[in-house]
Amino acid sequence: MARHSSLVTHHCFIGVIMRKIERALISVSDKTGIPEFAGGLAALGVEILSTGGTASLLRSHGLRIRDVEDFTGFPEMLDGRVKTLHPRVHGGILAVRSNRQHQKQTEEHGLEYIDLVAVNLYPFEATAAQAGVELDQLIEKIDIGGPSMIRSAAKNFEDVTVLVDPADYAAVLEEARHSGGMISRETRARLARKAFARTAAYDSAISMELQKRAEGGLPDELRLNFSKAADLRYGENPHQNAALYLDPAAAGRGLASARQLQGKELSFNNLVDLEAAWELAGEFPEPVTVIVKHTNPCGVAIGATLAESYHQALAVDPVSAFGSVIAFNREVDRETAEELAKLFVEAVAAPGYDHAALEKLASRKNLRLMQISDPPESPMPGPGWQLKTISGGLLVQTADVVKANESEWKCVTARQPTECERRALVFAWRVVKHVKSNAIVYARDNAIVGVGAGQMSRVDSVRLGAIKARDLNHDLEGAVLASDAFFPFADGIEEAAKAGATALVQPGGSIRDSEIIESANRLGLAMLFTGVRHFKH
């Protein structure tokens, strides 16, 4: 028999109002843990209302379920688009139990209270993240009844418990078991805040995806949708707070969702450096090792094997490699791990680690090993935007995903680069894209030998890269040089030639290009223009 609508069961313990759950509506897309949760409620005497696939699943676990269409007296229709959008559902959720007018109206219309709502939504974000999803398929993943029930229950949290996350089932069930089926106001309020955050994020994801499909480019209205994954110990410095947030559009991919296999807790700076290393590793199809310190590469090399690339990358600047982060674009094997274990490294990112490598690195207990499921060269789902805050606003740009395309480069000097120089120029160009501007990279063979990063003038970056190379006993005679932007004056290439460089690659586009080319010809240099700039601020 249905409970009389005017009956309100609550208790007050030391000022904490408890609401007893007598009827629950459960309708979920993600069915993780739902049979156990519903079974626990049923064991407490709670009546379970449900719909469609959720009801079928619960019945298959031997639970007694009351269909929502029997509760409303109205059948599910329009391919399931209409099933919970009914006054008996929303009236039962929204009625304020202590309001006499609400009590009178629920009695007049024969409404029955719903004390708990467990709903999660159609997987719009996950569907949007899939390649090739047509608009009509996407539209069908826009949930209507679910957000409506969630918002109703969250609005009336003084009387109703709302759950949108399977991670909360166990705690709510445990609280109900220890309090005779009642839930505290503190818990209800906390879950309501979480519910409103979820519906806001859901609507934001829909709005942004539809804007992107209709308009292309950057939207007129920008709504961010990220969920906190973890609090970090601190930010760049100990006096700064920090946290890691996940982008649901990334569908569990990328560094933010990487699996940590061992080591200490990741810091803010670890994550920033790992991202810089991982992005650079994605530029290369060959086995590559990228060693990064403070977001700039201090060692990059490709090799026939991963171990060979590691040896060469470490040899570039073994001093700076101390306390660095490292990214590999191949599974780490035992040979590489044996060498890696000899160096103090903060963190490593790779697509995987074989069993022998994990055994070897287990002795370095503080070394953070990150396994990223998707290879570094694979594009991330979603819009691929980069965000930077400024006072009072936000800067947004599309990511710099342009790869080196040497077939479109133009040789502008009398001397063509040799085949060996050309290969080194391509290598250096891939690296310079990931160095802070003004950026200069010296390279030879398959490794960098000197880096000038973040200088206020380009000629200073040229000099700094050469100084670093000489200090580390690298021979620059016959090396090549890459510049992330054009040379505004001839002094930059003159310094490069003085250091020993014989070939250069740069975007071109300066008003003094003719002077630069004339100087290169006078110095016997080969120079290529890419037509693409790679500033990185």
C-alpha cells in the first residue's frame, strides 16, 4: 500500500535533521554498483522505483521493483524520451514535507513522496569525444528527464537525498544502515551541491559541443567543464594552492588521466614538465628520449633503440638531467631501465613498461612512473584549446599541432643543405617548437647539442646555445641551427656561423630577409624557410 502523502518521517539528533528514506527512484545510464546499492536500500525496507534498463537489471538481481509508469499511471513513450517527466514524479520529489499547503496538495492529488533520487545521465560527453559521431546521434544523448529529476531533488535537499555519482553509493548506504534508514542534512546538502555541479557541467558540455559544430573556431560563449581529480601539495611554490582537474571531453586520455605505477605524489611542477616532455616526444615517429628541466628540453635524441636514444639524450647535458623529467615514446624495456635507474629523475612518462623494467625501477621508490594509455602523437579529443588566465579574463587559443613538413620548406640560399644537414634540420625544427621563445636549437646527427631558451633577444639565444654546447664539450663544427621565429638582423646567423653551424632553418618573413639571405650566402651557409612560426610563451 502506498504511504500516505502527509506522513513525514524525520528525527533530530543534537540539532542534525535526519530524513528517512522510504521510497527511492533509481534510473541510471552508468550502472556501476547500482545492484548492490538498490539491494542495500531494499534490505532497509525502501520501495524502489525504476525505469527501463535499470529496472530490468535490478530485477535480474532478484529485487522487487515498481515501474515508474505504474507509479505515474502513464506509459513510457516517444522512444523513451518521456518517462519521468510527470507531476507524480516531480511532485513527489519537490513537495516540501513541512509546508502545510504542499501537504494538502499532495493529499488532494494522491501524490507519494520520493525520498531519494539516484540518477546519472546519458553519456553525452563520451559520445561527443568519439570520432565521426553525427549530430543526430549526439542529440539522442542529450538527457532531459535525468537533469530534471536531479535538479528537483537537489532543490529540495532538505527532504530528499540525490546521488549522481556511483562513488557516493557506499557511504550513503552505510549512513542509512547505521541510522535506521535516515540521511543527515549535512550529507543531503553536500550531495545537492555535487548534483548542481553535475547538471551545470552537463549543460555546458552540450552548449559548447553544439556551438563548435555550428560555428567552428572559438565560441562566442565559453563555459569550462572540469572536475577535480586531486588536490596537489602546492603550486609552483609552497605558498600557492593547486589542484588537478579532468576534462570529460578527453575521455580518460592524456597525462591528466595517466596511471601512476609507483613513486611519490605528483607535484604541480612535475605535471607541467611531464606535459612538456610528452608533447615533444609526440613529434617523433622514431624511438626518442626527451629530457626536460623547467619545461625546456635539455636532452633530446632519437636512436635505433630506446636505450640508444636515452644514452644520446643524456649525453647532451647530464648536469641538467639531474632531477629532470623524462618522456619516452616507446615501452620502456629493461636495458633502458637499467641506465635510467642510475640517474636521479623526478618522473617518467611512457606508453608502457615491460615487466623487467618495472622490476628494475622498483628500487627507485620515489621515482614517479606514469603510464599514458594513448601514444604521445595521437591527437586529444575535444576542441584542443589552450587556456591562459590574465587579470579579469582568459586567453584561449587552438593548440600548435602543426608538424614539420619539410616537403614545403624552401631553400633560399645558393648552397643547398646536404642530406645529412637536412635530416638534422628536420630534427632541430621538431625540437625548437617546444622551447620557450626566443628559441634556438643546435643539433647534429640525431641529437640536440645546445639550446638557447627564453632570452629577450634572438642573438642572445644563439650565443647562449653555443655557450652551453661548448661548456658541455660538444663540437658545433658542422652542426645545424633551428630558430622558432625569423631572424630580425643578420647578427644572429653571423653568431651561428662563428659557433660552427653550417645550415639553418627558420620561418622567414622578416623585412630584412634579403639581408639575412645575403649574409648566409656570404658565410657559405645553407638556409631553409619553413613559412611557419612556433612561438612558445
